[in-house]
Amino acid sequence: MSLLDAYPLQHYLLVSAALFALGIFTLVARKNAVAMLMGVELILNSANLNFVAFSRYTVGNFSGHLFAIFVILLAAAEAAVALGIVIGIFQNYGDVDADALDGLKG
Amino acid sequence: MLESVVWPWLILLLPLAAFVTHTLCGAMKWKLPHKGDWLSTGAIGAGAVLSTFLFADMVSRGEPNFRQTWSVDWLSILWKGDDGQLHTRFALPMGFLVDNITVIMLVVVTWVSTLVHVFSMGYMHDDPRYGRFFSYLSIFSFSMIWLVLSDNLFGLMIGWELVGLSSYLLIGFWFEKPAAAAACKKAFITNRVGDLGMLIGILMLLSMTLRPILDDTSLPIEQKNPLSYENVFRVVSAGSYEVKSGDVFPISFLTVAGIFLFFGAVGKSAQFPLHVWLPDAMEGPTPVSALIHAATMVAAGVYMVTRCYRLFTPDALLFIAYTGGFTAIFAATIAVTANDIKKVLAYSTVSQLGFMVLGLGCWGYSAGFFHLWTHAFFKALLFLGSGAVIHALHSQDMREMGGLRHKLPITFVCMLIATCAISGFPPLSGFWSKDQILGAVLTFAMEHPQHALLPIFGFCGAALTAFYMFRLIFLTFCGKPRDPHKYEHAHPDQWDVITAPLAVLAILTLFSAGGTLSGERWFGDFVNEEQVLGPREEAPGGGERHRWHVQRTVLFPSGALVEEAQPLDDQNPLVALHAEGREEARKEHEHTEHKAHTWAMVLSVCVAVGGALVSYFTYMVPFFSPQVWATRLLWLYDGMVNKWWIDELYDRWVIQPLLLLNDFLKSFDEDWVDGFVNMTAQFTVHFSDYSGWVDNTYVDGLVNGTADTIVSSARAMRSIQTGNIKQYLAAAVIGLTVVVVLYNVIL
């Protein structure tokens, strides 16, 4: 039996949603900027999972996969840029605590 | 000579030229040699010579009704008639009238003025404003000659006011003295009161004379002047009294007009109750008193009454007679107690002017004017003599004089002549004129016994005149010096510019009435009412003058000539009766007149001698003691010394009420008018305050409120901008969740 039959789409979507929720939680709950980046990675990957799952269950071709590969690529680039920013922040503030970074407070 | 207009012109314009030259030189800071006294004196002296020639010509002609007029067009009111032509509605030409009255006045004015000019050269010699004094004298002479020469009432009024102005300038000549400054104001204002009456009188006459002139296009231009004496007399004479348009002025209108006209004379000739200015005017230099307040200006009122004699109805003349009579005795009583030598003369002048007016009022046309003529010379002499005394002694108080006849013999003799004249001793000039007046008054009283008070006024006044004038002579020149120090330092008389005019005036005083016992005749012939002005009965209301019983009882039962307006032609059977009655009345009148004049002559000599004798026994021989009599007749003495409280009465009843009114008007102005203006201002201020408050509170409030709302809402909003990325994220997630949930709920 194929994978398609063993697990319906909802399972993937639930996993994806859980991943997204975890990512959001990480972003909101964690003070550390690096940890928050990790949350972002989780969100991106939950999206990837959605892409792949929808592509497989509803369309039937690999266009969703292609999007996932692009997203992974972009996530790598994004991680590089974001880590650079984090390093910059650290160099400026001596810390990577996101709560302390309220220079834009009104 | 009388036919030529050149001489009146010269007499008029020479003093004006002197005045203009003085003024120009003053303005240009050119110095005239001797400060120009010769200029003014020469101008008026030439006038005196010319006037004398005119006078001699007039007398030698023996034509008392000679008249010559010249006029130039000065103001014409034109209008376009129905025929498209311009017509003169009426005109006010300015012109000269030369007749016997004019010539006599010219002689008086120019001669007295000349002598006063000469006297001033000595008297005013040390005055710092010597030149200005002569220029004032010149403008005065010009004004007075203008007044005399004018041929119409309007010109007379102009001269009248000019004379008032020059009098003001001369009285206030020593304006540093507060008394002089006050006196010139008083003279001017008092005269204004009289002049207002005169103006009303002239306007009333104008209202009568203008109507028939306006609409008549056939009249020549000379008769278009509503105010020329000729036209006024013509219109008010009985025949043309009823004016063409059908309006009839009642004779009482003319009476009132005459009384108003006479008010001018009351002011100018210092009659009661406007006499108050003249005694105060003695603050001016003494030559001024002699010129203006004795001989010329104060005579202007008498001249005016003489000139306009035919305008005065019998009722108006009665008013004039009582005014004059009362003034004559009233002023004489005040003169009795005055101690200032000039004050005595001032009240004497008022009294003598009263005599003139009394004479005129009692139909003594030539008598009143004759007294003007003689009085001018002896009163000018008395004033100049008092000036000489003051100049010698530097005092005006008779209590500091006495015995001066040794120091001032020339002055003494001259003043004694003048005193005898004014007291009425025959055969001096004053006797003739006063006798004429008293005769006229007595005639009047004999014909109208209800007016017996008038001769009593007259004779008592004459007695008092003799008394106070001899008192002046005795106190000043006789007895022992009461102030030996002043006496020692008095400058003795010598023949100079001060005494020479006195001598000339003394000669004039002796001979101006003719110099012989029948001397008064020539004047009476020369200024004869009936010859000059026409028969009396043709004058308005003239019927009443001679008490023509027939006319009164038969022709005009009411005695009013005009109001009845009955036809008086030859067809009227009453006219013959009227003429008969007239003849009868005339005879009766002449008889009364003759009797009255005889009695008047005897009585006037008696009262004059009596007055002088009482004076002698009071002040020379201590038979009556003035002190004892003053205490015995305390009420009388009190009144005399206090000038019958006239000044106080004026102060109490005229000046103070005026000041009260003034205060009231001032407070009205300040409280009400200013109050209203201030209230308007206050209202504007309050309204502005309110409007500003609305602006600040509501308009600005709206603007500021908007701004504040924005600021406060922005302040509220900025707390959302925490700058914390995690909160933003959380908000975004929550927001997204809400949107999704709502989306699902709604759809």
C-alpha cells in the first residue's frame, strides 16, 4: 500500500500545523535571536511540508516539491543573512536578546 | 467843495493810510522817525482842516437840507426775470452821505481826535509802545469817520463794530495791567449785548424795506438798497408804510424795531443798564478816555438816534427819553461820591449822554445833537485836563490833590471853563445846549403832564452835574495840598503839547455854541428837524407828536395812524378839518414851547448856580460837612459809593447764572455727551472682549482640540509601538487568527 493510502492529507497538514505552531511559539517565546531564527526555520519547513503534501495529494505532480526546494534554498540564504544581522546586533549591543532590542519603541 | 467826493474820501482814508503805514513798518521792522507820531497826527490834522472847510462851506450856504450821496456798487443780488434779463433784486452799495449832521460829526471827530493826537505826543511820550498807540488812534479815527460818513445802516453797523474793536484795543492798551485787560473785555462784551439789539432792529427794518424793493424792476439801482437811510425813511414814512404785497406792518412793529435799534445806542453811548463798561474803560490811557469815551465813540449812539430820527415812533421815543433821563440822574449820583478824577468824569459822561438821549427822546432833535456837539469839546477838555493833572502828579485820586492851581495854572483855567460849561453857566456852550434839552423836556412834560418825571430827572441831573463838577475843581485845584509830598514833586505847567490842546479846546468850549447870547440859534437853524427831515406829521405816528386833538378825535379816533389806513386824499372831507386842526395845534405847541424855554432857561441857571454853591459851601467853606451828610443820608451815600450795586447785580443775576449754566452745560457735555461717547467706546471694548473670548475659547479651542486630540491619540497609539519584535509577531499572529476566525464565522 502506498503512502498515500496509509496516511491521508490531514495528517500531513496536522504535522505541518504543529510545526508552524511550534515555530511561532519559538519566535514569540524565545529571547535569543538565534533561537528565534530556528523558529523561522520551523515555519519555513511547515510551509514546505504543506507544499509537498498538497502537491502530492491534490495536483499529483512535483510542482510543490519544486517550491519546497526553492524555499530550502531561500532559507539557507535567509539564514546566512539573518545570522549576519544577529552577529551585527551582537557586535552593537553585546547581546542577542530580542527583548532588549527596542530601539524602534514609539 | 461839498459837491466833490474827494474830500470825504481823503478825510476817511488818510487815517487808514497812517494805520496801514504803521502796521507795515511794524511788520517790516522799519523804524519811522519819532515812531510815526507825526504821520497819524498829520493824517487826522489834514482831515480836521478839510472838515472845517466842508463845515464852513455848509454854514455859508445856509442850506440845512443839503444832501449829497456817493455810492459804489458793493454787493448786488441778481436774478433772471421772465424776460431772460438779469435784474438786481436788491443791492448793498457802500457810500458816503454828506449832509449837515455828517459835517458836524466830522468836525467833532477830526478836531477832538487831532487835539488828542497832539496831547498824546506829550502824555504817552515815555510809553514803550508809543508808535503802536498812534496806529491804534489812527484806526479808531478811520472807524469813527466811516461810521459817520456811511449812507446806509449796514455801513453804519460796520463802522460801529470797527469802533468797538478799536475801543477794545485802546482800553486794553496797557494790557499788562489786569484791570485794563478786564476792562477792555468788559467794554467789548457789554457793547456786543447792545449791538445784538441793534442788529435785530436793523433786520426788522430790513424785513419792512426789502419786500417792496425786491419785486420792483423799475427802480433805479440807487433805490435798490434796502438799508440806505433814504430808502428806509421812504418806506417807513406814513405814505409807503403799507407795503405793496398787501402785508401791513403795524406801527408797533416799527416801535419795537426802533427800541431794538436804540439798544445799540444804549451799549455804545453807555446808557443804563449797559453803562457799566464806561467807568471801567478809564483803565485805558487818558487821551483815549478823552477821544473815545467822551467826545466821539460814545457819541456814536446819539449820532445814530439823530440820524435815524424818523424811524422812531412816539412810543419808541418815550422809551428813549426815559432811558436817557434815568441814566442822566443815575450816573450823576454816582459821580458825586467818586474819588478817582477820571471816574468822576466817566460818570459825568454817562450822565451827559443821558441828557442827550433824553433831549432826543423828548422830540428835541436839534437839542440832543447840539449837546453832543458842545459836550464833545468841553468833555474832551476835561479829560485832557485830568490827563495833565495825572501826568503832573502821577496820581488819579482826588484825595491826594488840592491846591494844584498854583502849579498847573493853564490846566486850571481851561478846566474851570469846561466845568462852567458842563454845569450850564451862561453864556458858555454847555449852557445853550443843556438849556435846549431842558426846554424840550419841559415842553414835552407840559404837553404830556403824565411824564412830569422827565423834567425832574433833567433838572436834578443838571444840579448834580454842577455839584460834582465843582467838587472836582475844588478838590483838585483849590484849598491846600492834601499830599504835600506829591504836590512838591508835581511838574509845573508849561506851554507844550500837553497844554496847547487844552487851550484850543477851551476856545472851542467858549465859542462852539456861537459865542453870543443868541448863539444857540445858528445850530437850531442848521440842524432843524422839520427843515432837514420834513414835517413831523408826515413821520410814522407823527400825528401823536403834537397832540392834534382834532386828528385824534375826529380823523383817527384810536390815535393810530397806520393801522386804520384810511384814505387821506383831497376828497376826504376830514382832510380840511385835519389841516385846520394841525394849524391850531402848531400854534398851541409853539406857545407852549416858548413858555417852556423861558422857564427852562431860568430854572437851568438856578440849578446850575445852586449846585455850584452847595459844592462851594461843602468843599471850600466847611458849612456842610460831607462826612456828616454822608452819615445822615447813609442809604443814599451807600448806594452812590457802591454805584448802586449794578456791577454786583450783574454779577449776581447775569454772570453767576451764566456761569451756572456754563457749569451745567459743561457737566452735560462731560456726563451725557462724553458719557454717551464713552459708553459706545465701552460697549465696543466689552464686545471686543467677548468676541476675543469666543475666538480664544471656541475657535482656538476647536483648532487646539483637534491638535490635542491628535497628540493624545498619537501618544496613546505610540505605546503599541513597543519596538519589541516578538510582540509585533504575537500581535500579527493574533490578528491573523482573529481575521481567519471571523472570516469563518461570518461566511
